[in-house]
Amino acid sequence: MADGQAAGQTILVVGGGISGLTTAVEAAEVGYHVLLVEKSPHFGGRVAQHNKYFPKLCSPTCGLEINYQRIKNNPRIRLMTLAEVENITGSAGAYTARIRQNPRFVNQKCTACGDCAKACQTEVANPYNFGLGKVKAIRHDHLMAFPSHYYMDPDFAATEEAQKLVAVCPVGAIEPGMQATVTEEKVASIVWATGWKPYDAEKIMPYGFGRFANVTTNMRFERMADKFGPTGGKITRPSDGKEAKNIAFIQCAGSRDHNYLPFCSRICCLASMKQATYVRSQYPDSKVTIYYIDLRAMDRYESFQKMVEADTEVRWIKSKPARIDEDPKTGNPIVVGENTLTGVRYEEPYDLVVLATGMEPNSATEAKVPMSDAQYDEYGFVVSGGGLFSSGCSSQPNDVSGSVQSSTASALRAIQTAVNAKG
Ligand SMILES: Cc1cc2nc3c(=O)[nH]c(=O)nc-3n(C[C@H](O)[C@H](O)[C@H](O)COP(=O)(O)OP(=O)(O)OC[C@H]3O[C@@H](n4cnc5c(N)ncnc54)[C@H](O)[C@@H]3O)c2cc1C
């Protein structure tokens, strides 16, 4: 078995979502040293924000937790949170990566007892819930957050209130004066796993997201359906908090459209089918309508689609709605368009409309590989080459199982580069 002991044999994994976590454990468990760098305060990526997984409709927490246990039990994995790679030089087998670690303002003594958050008066819009609801300026994102240390918003760290919290912490974990550090690491190969962000629905002007309170997006809907989310899991209308029982999902919202996101994200149909089950199981007297161009539920997911189709209160309309209006009296969004199969025009009011927006690669914008010869495809996904390998949704839009498979493959390719470097 490889020992991977020399500094130059380390594999750098950038992004700690399900793809980066998988790559890290797979490489470390066969004997290689891994440095896993995550930009946010906690690991888990977008998966941690999901309420349930399709097709099993189980909680994503357990899949993530298994990976966290594997990491905790493996001394070969070094973790950095709140960290970003600023620059990479060198070539396959001998890279130097400059990494900036931003301050957490809470050190590793933190036991996540929550005394600081209880004492903290300052609240901010909750970024973890896409700005829905408020959270304390010192917090962790959710109960299962890993690492389970709290963190403080940088703006808040500079305040007098932050200083006062130092005395509140029973273990001396709060350090508002903590500074960023920059290190250089020698690594043999790099796996880029910075994932995706939801396509910005405000760009799809005809659908009124941002103008109409009761038009939301699929990722916000995930948070709303989560019992630890902004509504405690209750599916309600953002405008008035009333139960939302008549809900429309609009597929390909911005996707497969050269004006917005040109490609299919592969998972949006399945995500809406999953979310239809959230509605139907919460309110037995609810109705769901899914507007679609084509339904894409490939191979083993077909039985999942059939399960949702068996529910007669889920209606399917083949149509790309032209626009959404709002009834000013009720706040109901009104979906306007033409049924492609019947040619009949419709104008239908709903309690809530969910836009099934796609996945935009972070590597197209804020998570570009800081390396002069990095290659991208036409959409901004990272193309593997040299000692750089892309995995999960950095390489293409994918579900969790596809992301895990691609991450295992990337781990193997990164190991091969490390072995060749050593030989
Ligand atoms: C509405 C919706 C519902 C879905 N539901 C399901 C489902 O039920 N089942 C299923 O199989 N799939 C589902 N998916 C797909 C699933 O979310 C993806 O397959 C999964 O998130 C891919 O994981 P990833 O690690 O590749 O990317 P991400 O989850 O995006 O993780 C990327 C990580 O990289 C970090 N990062 C970003 N930039 C940097 C940087 N510069 N430096 C360091 N770190 C960085 C991020 O903070 C994040 O932690 C759904 C998708 C959507 C849109």
C-alpha cells in the first residue's frame, strides 16, 4: 500500500461538499495524505441544505455523517474551513498551492454549547436559508454542522458586542481579534470539487422572482420544507404565512435556454417530483401542478417518477409558461401560457409557485481554478488535465450518486499522479 508520506505526495481537494468529502476519504483510506479545503465554515455543501434525498426520501444527514465519521477516524486527512486557494503554480506531481484561511473568530476549544449565541443580541438574515429568517451573528449553520464549532460574521467580530461575548464563553473559545493566515502547501495532484450555486432566478424576468412574494425557487423550498428551516418545516406562503396547498412547479426555469442557463441540470425534474411529495404528505387536501417541457428521470429514477405519477392530485402540464402575473388582491401568482399538447391557453392562480432553477458551476464565476493552464468547457465546468481533476458538479451537473461516482474516479486519478510523481 502506498504510504503517501512525503509532503509532495499530498492530494489537495478543493471544496468540501459530498464530492470533495468522497474524494478525500477514498484517497485517504488507501493510504494517501489529503488536504481538504472548504470555503464555508462547515462541510456538506448543498446536500446539507436539502430536506430529503430522492429517490429514497431519506434525510441527507446520514450520508454526510458517515463521511464525517470516516474523516474523524483518518489521521491522513487535514481539514481547512473558511479557506480558499489563492494561487497554484508548478505541474503535475509538483504543485505549490497558496491557501488563505480566513478567521472563524472562534477557536477549536468551542464545544458548540450555544451560550454565546444566546447572549448575542445581533441578528442577520440567514444566509444558510437564502436570507429567509434571522440568525445570530455568532452561530453554527445547523445541528449536524461539521466541524461543530461556531463561527462569527467578520463585520460583527469588529464590534464591542463581540468583545463582550469573550467573557460569556465558558471555555475561552471566542477570539474576535483572530487574523487570516496564508500558507503554501506542496501537493502532487489537485481535485477541484467546488460544486454549484442555484441559477439566479431574478434574471428570469417574466417569472417575477424577487417582485412577487409567492414565487420562490426549488432550493428555498428545500429549506422551507426542512423542520430546522425558516418555517419549521411548514409549507407556507411567504407573503402572509398562510398554508400553501395549491402549488405549481415550473421546470426548466431558465434552463435549456440560451438567454439564461443553456444546459439541462439533470436533477430538476426529480427535485420537483420529490418536492411534490413534501406538499402531498404535509397537506392531504393539497394539489400540485408540474409544468414541464420534457420529464427527465433516467434509469432507476423512472420508478420514482411512476410513484409520484400514481398520485392523482399531482397534475402534469406539458408547457413552458410564458409568464407569471400576480393577483394584487390575494397575492396569488398566476401562471400564464399554452398547453403544448391541447393548444389550450391557461391563466391559473396558485398559492405558491416554485421555480425549478438549475445548477450553475461555481467554477464559472467565483471559484475559478487559480492556475494559468486550467481548462473549462463552454459552460464553465472544469476540464481535467495534467494533475488537476474535476469531480461532482464541478465537472458536470449531477445527482449525489453520480457525483460520488465521479469523485471516486477523481480520487483514483489523483492517486495515479501522486504515484507517478513519487516514482
Ligand atoms: C433543488 C435541488 C434538489 C436536489 N435534490 C437532490 C436529491 O434529492 N438527491 C440527489 O441525489 N441530488 C439532489 N440534488 C443535486 C445535489 O445537490 C448535487 O448532486 C450535490 O450538491 C453535488 O455535490 P458537490 O459536492 O459536487 O457540490 P456542492 O454541494 O455545491 O459542494 C461544493 C462545496 O465546495 C465549496 N466551495 C465552493 N467554492 C469554493 C472555493 N473557492 N474554495 C473552497 N471551497 C469552495 C462549497 O462551499 C461547497 O461546500 C438537488 C439539486 C437541487 C438544485
